Amino acid sequence: MSSPWWTGLDLRVLRHVRGVLRRRGLELTLVEKRPEETAAFAALSGDDVGGAGLAVIAPELSAPERGLVEIMLGEAAIDVAAALRDRAETTSTEPPGRRTSYHGIIGGAAIMQDLYVLLDRVSPSDSTVMIQGENGTGKELVARAIHVGSERRDRKFVVTNCSAFNDNLLDSELFGHKRGAFTGAVADKAGLFETADAGTFFLDEIGDMSPTLQVKVLRVLQEGTFNRVGDTDMRKVDVRILAATNRDLAAMVAAGQFREDLFYRINVINVNLPALRERRDDIPLLIEHFLARHRRQRPKRLTPDCAAVMEAYAWPGNVRELENEIERLVVLAGDEPMIGPDLLSPRIRQWVPADPAGAEATPDSLPAAVEALEKRMIGAAMRRHNGNKTRAADELKVSRRNLIRLVQKYELE
Ligand SMILES: Nc1ncnc2c1ncn2[C@@H]1O[C@H](COP(=O)(O)OP(=O)(O)OP(=O)(O)O)[C@@H](O)[C@H]1O
Ligand SMILES: [Mg+2]
């Protein structure tokens, strides 16, 4: 396992930066290293979802403060996302307004408001949280948000993906080992639970953990104790555990693959993340957010038809897929400030939405099925190209005359 990226960072420097920002009521969160970029702030706040970066933080800071932050973080050469948080708002007793971001989580949909309210309540507690959601819905992001919203925010946030190691390795990774415990154990080594002491431990893909390790994790949860591999000395830690999986743990319990006692112990609070297709209204907001991240040169924009295709697409890979698509578009657009639908990945550009009528009976003959498919594909292509028949015909690889005939036949004008 590679150590967390922030290990290379001088913690005193970090504390100092935090201090500077705190005095201004701002919260600094280290989110993600993007080595290809020089140090950059991506500031997130309710009023500035575009993440305008240092420019927005800047007016809030005095010139010397700004210089200090710039120099320190610039030298650290890391990418820092600073979550701007208006403390007055979060601590006030008035009901908070609609939030469009929450510690780096972007989204303003009603379902996200419920999520933020839940996170507000859950974060300050020390309770174990089970985070569930499809791939790319932001489970790790939510785990970080919980950490940042807790008293443990100044301590470590440690992540381990339980599916990335075999059993023995994971055991030693999590709990450490004594010298000579196994071949290659040349020295005593502390595990990640010790690293995370007083902080938060995010166990990703916990459903992939073996029954033996499940027992050890349960013991940490119940008693806060464990042994390094091959060691008889009992050790104690104070770690808050967050867990995630996209497997059906309840079904695994029923099948005898996951310990029931651990299941109930980690399932105290359940946070379910919505799929992106369940909050389509947030797609424009997310597009803006990810475009703003790539503002190394001039900021780019999507043409309305390009945005329309993205808003209609199903996004099976959720926010991660959207994020990657924007990165790809920005690269492919080169110096062009406007990004058109022609640059979209073929699977997105050619995606055919399910028939909105939906209720139509399944065609029972081949000609009827072919007609239904023709109608759907042509309808979708016409929408993608804003009714431009030459371009729709081009994409569908039929002659323009043929397309015009079919458009009339199916009344798709
Ligand atoms: N609501 C969101 N706002 C902004 N970025 C998001 C959001 N959700 C996810 N992302 C981004 O999408 C990517 C995937 O998020 P994350 O790793 O948290 O997902 P995950 O649920 O853990 O996925 P997986 O199950 O595949 O591990 C990250 O780059 C993350 O920053
Ligand atoms: Mg994940």
C-alpha cells in the first residue's frame, strides 16, 4: 500500500495554514493530490459552486496572509481543496438554506439536502457509519466529509481498500506485525490502526474482508484493542471507523459470508448515496464544478447541445464517469473555448434513451421491432443534433434522403 499522499507534507506547515484560514472562519481540507497540476486551491462554498479558487479566498485574507498561504502551499506542491465554510451559517440555529456543496461534495438536489442534514448530525458523533452507493457516487468523499465535520478533523484520516490485498497482507497492513512474524517481517511495524489513532479509519470494500479479519475488526470496534501479527502484546487505539461497500452485506450475512455481529456493529448508521441518474438536476452544477477545475488556461464551456446530451445520459459510472468525461473533453478541445457534442465519448454521444412511453408493448414481430428501434435511434439522433438532418444522417450512417423519409414516417419532426 502506498502511504497516504499527505505523509510528505510538513504537518506544522499545514497546521499553520489551517490556523490562518480558521481565524477567517474558513476550513481547509486536503482532498486529493493531482501531481500534474501545480498547487491550486479549489474553493467550494454554497455561494461559489464554481470553485473559483484562490481568487475567491484571496479577498477574504489580508495580503500577508495570502502570501503566506501561497508560498507554503506552493512549496508543498500539492493540490489542496479548501472548503469554505461559513461558520456562522453552520452554527446558527436557523434552518440552513439549500446547500449546493458540502465539504467538497457537490449537489443541490433535494435528495442531497437530506444527505447533508444527515451528515450534519452523524459527523460530530463517534459512531460507526456504513456508506453505501454505486460505483463513483462519492462514498470516499462522504467519508472525508464526515471526518472533517468531526472533532477528529485535525487527526489522520486513513483509507484502506480491503479488496486490494490478500488476507495476510491486509492483516499486517491494518494491525502491523512483530519482527519475524513471517518471512520478510524484518522489523516491527505499526499498522494503519495505530496510524489512525485518535483519527478516522475508512475501511473501503469491507465486504471483501475475510472472516478472520472481520473478527479482529470487531474487537477493535468493541474494545478498541488488537494485536500486531505475531505479537502477544495487546494494543489500544481510539479510532472512529467508517465503512463502505457496494456489495449487499445483508445478503452476505444470510449466505454466511459476513459475520452477523460485525454487520450489526457497523450498520449503526447507514448513509445511502443516490446514483447520479436519481439527481439529474445536479448534472449542470457538476459540469460547472469540474470545468472550473481545469481553468489552467481560459475557462471552457459546453455548447447547449453538448450539455443536453450529458444531461440526458444515464451515467452508470455516476460522478466519477462525469468527472472523467469532462477531463477528456477539456483535453480534446485544445484551445477551443467551446466544447461541442462531437467531442463526447461515443458511448455518451450515441446513447439511446429508453423509450419514454415505456408502456409500449414489446413488438412481437421482427419488422415491428426494427421499426421501434429505428424510431428510437432516429429520435435520439435528431435531438442530439438539434434537428439537423445532415448531421443526424451522418452519425447514423444513412443517406440524408433516407433519414428524411423515416423522420416523416415516424413523425419525428
Ligand atoms: N457529489 C460529488 N461532488 C463532487 N465530486 C464527486 C461527487 N461524488 C463523487 N465525486 C468524485 O468522483 C470520484 C469518485 O468518487 P469516490 O471515489 O468518492 O466514489 P466511490 O463511491 O468511492 O466509488 P467506488 O465505489 O468506485 O470506489 C472522485 O474523484 C470524487 O471526487
Ligand atoms: Mg471508493
